[in-house]
Amino acid sequence: MFWGTLGTIRPFFSFHPERDVMAIQAALEKKDSLTLVRILTNRCNAQRQVISRTFEEGTRKELSAALKKVLSGDLEDLLLDLLLVPDQFEAQRLQNAMTGLGTDEETLLEILCTRSRKQLQNIHSAYKQLYKKDLEKELKSETSGDFSKLVLALLNKDASAAVVHRDVETLTGALRGKKADAGLWINILTSRDPDHLNKVLIALELEMGQTVDQMVEKRFSGDLRLGLKVLVQCVQNPNMYLAKRLNTMKKSLVHGIMVSHSEEDLLRVRVAFLKLTGTSLYSALPNHFRGEHLQALLAICRSED
């Protein structure tokens, strides 16, 4: 959703916001959900923002409020998600992951591991605007120990120059003691660019004779183990990691990933999903979702692979 070239939703070529608003108003009166789906899934986010403003100027009502009156359930949730700007949507996902009984650690990790420093800074600002709270403080209060250190380091990650063989030496050295030095792993894995980290992880596996996932499994525990595993997967193949998340077919994950990546790299995630499952995402969705909600998901997915 943060502009890219491998998204499934692109700017609609013949865009006329006034015409779209008229069609949306008629659809709202008739409770014509399919027309709402057709328009909102065929306009990029920037165009949806123009539609929202045009609707409000013409009706003195918010489009999101109007949708809530005629929609319900999963379809309502999905179309309201599409109306949020990207940073707000990711901020909302983070908030939802920290709300209620227990924290959804993996959704926190998914966002923090797959987003760049600049994107996270924008999400941080959006979170404060939406919830009047500081995201860093919220994450700190929801996590503890070394896992908390990892999460906060990911939020504030920045790439610094480094030498591959020195990083490999540091990581292997951190595993040699009675207790693995989590701080050294956190520092290196959150302060290097992805290309550098890929080289480090490949060299580390050659040095140790086992996968990084196996190293993490043996030497770390609890939430930190989960965090390091997700981080390593996102460094090695972020599209495959997202495909694995989609394969759960859990509604919140499907909505989160498909909306979040629809204008950025969902085509790559689709390719990874096909490689992982042997089935295209487009063909898999009808096995788990139904009705107009399914039609909206298929429209975002776009096509078979």
C-alpha cells in the first residue's frame, strides 16, 4: 500500500470522483453492496481519499459512517479498512494487536519486520494522531524482557555500515556462552540493511553447519525466539513469510496483509503463496470466504497465477 510497482490495485485510469460519489450514493440508498465493492476495490488509496472528501463535501457526512449504516460483518470491516490511509491502517493493526486479552505478538512482528524505518516513522505519527498515545510507550508496556528490546529496536531500526565477516563472528560468538547473548543478535539484526543481513545469514549458516532457524530454536526461548524467527524469515524471504500468514486464512490476517500490500507487492506474495501451497491465492480464497465479502477479497487479489 506504500506505493510500489508490484501491487494488484493501481490508479484507475478514467477517474471521475464526482461520478463515483453519485454511484456510491445510489448504491447506499439501494443497499447495493456489489457496486460499493466494485468502486472501492478498483480505485487506489489516493483516489479513495478523494472520493471520501468529495462525498463529505457533497453530503456533509463521512463516507465511513454512511457505509456502516448499510453494511455489516466482514464486508463492512474490509471496505472500512480500504478507506484508511496506509499509515493509519497499519497503526490500527498495531492497536488491535495490543487490545483485549493478550497481545498478538506475531502481528506486531509482521509489521515491524516488513516495514522500513521511514514507513515505521510515518506509522508512529499516525498512531499518535489516531489514539493520542505514543506507540513506543505502548509497545514497551505490552512487552517485556529481551522481546521488548527487540520490538523497540525494530521500531527504531536504522541501517549502519558493517562488515559481513565481523557480524558473523559476533553472532557466532554470542552463541558460544552458556546463555546466548540476545543483545548482540538484536543489535545486528535490527541495524543492518536487508542485503547485508542476507549475506550475513548465509555465511552464518555455512559457518555453523545449520540453519539460522535451528540456531534460534536451540539457543533462545519464549517471545524472543518467536521474534528472532520472524525477523530472520522476513530478511530471507518476506514474501514467503507473508504467504505463510495468509495460508492460515484467518480473516484478520487476510484483511491485514491483502489491504496493506495491495498497492505495494501483493503480486510477489501471490507468487510465494502458489509456491508454498501449490494453489493460487485467488483459488484458495473461495474455500474459506463467502458472498460479497469473498467478491471484495477476489477483487483485491485480482487474478489467478
